[in-house]
Amino acid sequence: MRFRHAFIVSAPLEQVAAFHRDPIALARLTPPPLSIRWIHREPVAEGARARFILQWGPVAIPWEAIHRGVSATGFVDEQVKGPFRRWVHRHRFREITPGVTEIIDEIEAALPRHPLRALVALAIWLGLPLLFAYRARATRRALQTASQ
């Protein structure tokens, strides 16, 4: 399965990259009714791991990811443990003009074989368009306010 979302924000590339490398950003970009409860977090860097519980109403979904390919123009987080059999999320940042950056999110995923876990993962997958619409709005709000 593949998902792609792209949007433009009025903020310099360096600011966009710094925002996304901050471990607090994930919580800021997670819309209600979802919430993040951190088990372990560190700034996004090569080999850094993030462990958290994605809370969705009464459903608690443990998730662990490792960061790879960290550069000034993006990074990859790959699920080590979580609801999917496979989850690779590529974050790319592309300068359009000085002060304007395109943010591109690409996800490749595979559902688990267990029926109940597959149902949870499928619900997450089907919610991605709404999740990333929220993330675009939250990112613009955070970065455009900070750059003014």
C-alpha cells in the first residue's frame, strides 16, 4: 500500500527540517481523538528510536520507529514494532523559493496477517488523508506563526 501527501508552507527549509526533527512535533501534529503517550523519545537523528503509545479512544497501540537517512532535506522513520507488518514513512522537504518549502510525506505499508491487528491498521490507513490534512494545517500554523 502506498500513500502520498504534499503541501507548501511559507517557512524556510531549515526551519521546516528543524521543526520535524524535534520529537515534540509528532504530538503537535496528531489530531484529536488520537493522542501520543511517549515511552522514549530523542531528537530525530540517524539511528534514533522513538517509542510511544498511540491512543485512539480505548485502543492503545504501541509503536516503535527507527530514523534513517536523516539529512537537511528529510528523513525516514521505519516501524520496528507496531500495528503494521511494514511501515516506512519518508519525510522530504524541498525548497521552492527562499522562505517557501514543500513538505512531501510518502508512506509504504503492509497490513499484518492477524485479523484484529489488520482491522486496527486498516482503520489507521483509511484515516491518513484526514490525518495529513490536519498535519498540513498544524504545520502551517506552527511555522508561519514562528517566522512572522
